[in-house]
Amino acid sequence: GKETGAPTIETGVISIAHRGAPFFAPEHTIPSYEIAAGLGADYIELDLQMTKDGVLVSIHDKTVGRTTGGQGEVASYTLKELKRLDAGHSFAGRERKRYAHVKIPTLEEVLERFGDSVNYYIEIKNPADNPGMEKALIDALKKFQLLHKKDKNGLPKVIIQSFSPSSLKSVQRMEPGLPLIRLFNEKDFASLTDDAIKELQTYASGVGLPYRSVTKKEIDRLHSYGLDVHVYTINDKKTMEQYIDYGVDGIFTDHIDQLLEILHMR
Ligand code: G3P
Ligand code: CA
């Protein structure tokens, strides 16, 4: 928040390509991020999990089943084993043949592919189960010289998000001054007190909320504390328009093409 020195993300509604462009290519794969970046998303969204041998990889679920047809937890696989899985297994889009046998990417592979040509909105998933995720993430961002950089529009190159406040605080301790977004599910957001918001201001630039639990009044309340409000995951244009009018600062969407069409017309 503004009062504590946590960085504020620039104004204007930021477009966040949730899982890349998952209707065009398998979610959380390099082709999915390529399409989202090519369409002009402000951010590509990555969900990080950690392998048994300590490598950060981009996959949403804790387990590999839904997206790859494999079995068990990501954390039970070495990177080499994980690379044998097919991240295109469950993709049902038009170009499914083209993306058959695409691999789960490591964080470093994504950073290597895109460098500073895109902005990254990175989620630390299940940090309590995988100690060391924060350090590994910071180290990778340092290696690719992406920390504390802005794009030509003044947007931070990297935003870090998590449902875990302790993980975000750990990032803040290691690398002060990064924009951090605290995610909430509906239940936790519903019980958020003013005191809890004040505590949140000590480390977060804003919040990421399920859009259905957000009213215009709530957005105004969070803004009055200097917090940015990003909402997930809106997949139709009418609802996108509605939340832009409410004053949200960012929208996560699986349909980045649709959100960009709206934003370009405004
Ligand atoms: O990161 C925002 C939103 O993606 C949180 O939900 O489950 O899609 O990662 P999830
Ligand atoms: Ca996410």
C-alpha cells in the first residue's frame, strides 16, 4: 500500500493472460504464453510448483493428472521424469495435433524464451509443502535480470502473487520493493477486517480476488487503503466491462484476446 512504501502498480487496467492462452494452446506451456504475448497481454501468468529435485516448473495443479494424464504429485517427480509427461494431453482446442506432446516448462525455460519481452505475473503455489520456492524464484529472476525493472509503459516486469501471506513476506524480506499481490479465495476475503487490511498493507501492493466476491464498494474500500485490486478469472466480455466500470486495476482472463479487444476500444 501507498502508506508503507510497498510499490504501487501503474494505473489503467492491466491485462493478465491467465495460464497463457488456454483456449488456443495447452495451459501453462510455452506455446500458450507465446500466443498470449503475441496478442499483446500486459502479463503472462505462471503458476509455480517445485519438483522433487527442487526445480520450479509452471503447472497449476499440485498433481499432474488433469493436464498430463499422468499420476501423482509434481513434488514426487524429478524434472527428468516430469519432462516425459505430455502437457498437451487434455487440451481440447482446435490445434490439438499441433500441440501434442508439448512439455511442462521450467520457470527458467520460460524466462529464457521471453527475456524482458513480456511481463510476468508469477504465483507461488503450495509454498508450505516446498520450502525454498521463494529463494529459487528470486535467484532465477536475478539470473535473467528481471528484478525491479519496468516495461515501456511503466508496468513492473514482474509481479509476484500467492495465497500464502508468509510466502509473500518471505519474498519481501529477501528482496524488498517487489510488487506483491495477496490472493484470496471467497471465504477468506469475506472475513477480511480493516485490521487485516492494515496488516496486508505492510507487504502487499494489492489483492487478487475472485470477481464474484467483489462489489464496487469493496473495491473503493481497498483503494482507500492504497491497494490495487485484481480480479480472477473473468471469461466473458460483459463481465469484463462491468468490472472495468467498477474500477478494478487488473483482470485475469483465459480469453486474453477478448479483454484486449475491450481495452483497445476504450
Ligand atoms: O492467480 C490468480 C488465480 O489464478 C488464482 O487461482 O487457481 O487459477 O491459480 P488459480
Ligand atoms: Ca494462478
